[in-house]
Amino acid sequence: MSKKEKDNKEAGFAIPAENYKFIAIGFAIVVLGFILMIGGGSDDPNVFNEDMFSFRRITLATIVVLAGLLFEVWAIMRKPKQEDAE
């Protein structure tokens, strides 16, 4: 067992410290997807606004959110590269 693995087991971390930056990137991708969903409403309830059903809000934002969630799963499950013991 390498020194890194021993340090992680002694500290009790379930996720290696290197994976946290990938988790933050995945979170940013999910937030970007939700930002893409913003807008398209109408100020007047009697007027229908077609912008609510645009490609960006319905398709692109959904794909971005799902990609971010898949990236999150990968970031959590990722094993760090093993360094050779010196």
C-alpha cells in the first residue's frame, strides 16, 4: 500500500483530495445548465410567449445538466493514478 493510500485511510476520507477539483468542475457545469434554462416568461399572463420553448431552454440546457451530473459521477468514482514508490 502506498503512502498516499495510507494517509487517505488514516484521515478517513472516502474521496481522494484530488477528486474535489473535478467535483467542483462538475458542479459548475450543472449550474451552467440551469442558467441556460433561465428566462422565456411573459410579463403579461394573457400573452403567450414562444421563447419559453426555445432550443436553448428545452434541449441544450437539459443536455448540459445531464452531462454535468455524469461528470460528477465520474469525478466521485475516479481512482487517482498510482505513483511509483520510491
